[in-house]
Amino acid sequence: MILLVSMTRPGDDYVQHGSGAWANKLRFEEISGHPCIIQHYSQVTADRCRQLNVRAIFISGFGYGWDEFDVQKSMGLYDVVRGLEYPVLAACGGHQLLGYIFSKDFRKNPKLRDQPMRKLRCNEPDLVPEYHPGWFVEKGMYPVEIVKQDPLFKGLKRRMWMYQSHYCEVKKLPPDFELLATNENCKIQAMRHKQAPVYGTQFHPEAYTDAYQDGRKLLANFFAIAGLAAS
């Protein structure tokens, strides 16, 4: 079973409105040949993962600020991810959540804040004014450079094309993580825990298109790492 963790606000319809959760579920099932279940982050616990026979976890992105994220309701997910028991792929906001999970103890310091890439420079156009105006954003297909080979990138060229939709980033690699990919706008585009297949990508591999298929290949590699390769 693949567990797709939706990061919508508590109380929202996380299946219908959770960053395309239902469409992603269908994509994951088609790529892996295995079932995928959607759960809100507040529902995730170690016991629930065992009951569902989870074998891989995907953590979605989201479209609100970190000051709205309910840290107390995420403690089950926090414990599951830090336990390093399951292969994890976390995208965009999920990637940033990995940065927080492995850099701080939520029980002692639960406050989370946005970490924007940077302000727009003087005379730099605001290409997406409806999305965090005044801040530099990556939105659309961008090149990402692999800097360390990993099974996650099997069959991919050094320069990948991945969909981006963010103005925040992981500012510093968490302890026990290594940098896997970067670009000129955002240094930590992909990272991995040194002892376990726990990955974060600032980009959205699940948002591949017919013209840009690198994200699909990366997902297939992740499911193969988790022992869920399509037959």
C-alpha cells in the first residue's frame, strides 16, 4: 500500500482539494501497480501505517503558510517519518516539512514559519503577482541539476525538468541529510537521509506532463526503491 499524505488544512476536503490528491493517487497506482490510499496528515500514526500495511509514503505540498500548519496534529506523522521505517518521498511543502522534522523537536519548539527564497530585486519583474507578490517564486517547469547520483535518478539525465510552485525553501540541510540536486534559484532542490530512503524534493515530480516526463521516471524509481515496481 502507498500512503499519500495530504497536507491540506484540518477540516478541508483533503481528497477533492488536496493538491490534486485524487489525480495523484491514480497516477501512483498506474506507475507502481499497487493501491494508494489518501490520508490527512492529522490521521497518520504508526499503528495506522501498520494496519494499512504501508510500504511507501508520499507527502504532498500545500498552498498556505506555515503559521497555519497545525503542528500538534502532525505528531503522528512526525514520529512515523523520524522512525525511518518507511521509504518516504516528500514534495514541495512536504519537502520543507522534512527539513523541520529532522532539524527540530516539535514537542519543544512547535512554531513553524515561512522561509522565503528571497525578495524580488530592484527592477526584477513579478512574473506571478497573484502568488506571494514581492517575493521571488519558481512556478512552472524549471531545470534541476543532479549533483549526487542516487537510485532515485536512475535513467535520468543530469539536467532534469521538473514542475515547481514555491516561494519558500529549505535553507539548510538537516543533520544526517545529503544534497542530491540543485538549481540556480534554490540550492536544496532534492535531499536524502544518509541512512534511509527518505527523500525530499522542492519540485513536484507528480506534476509531470506529456512533454516533461522526468517526474514520472523519478516516481517509478522511488516505488522501485520501496519494492513496489510495476510488474
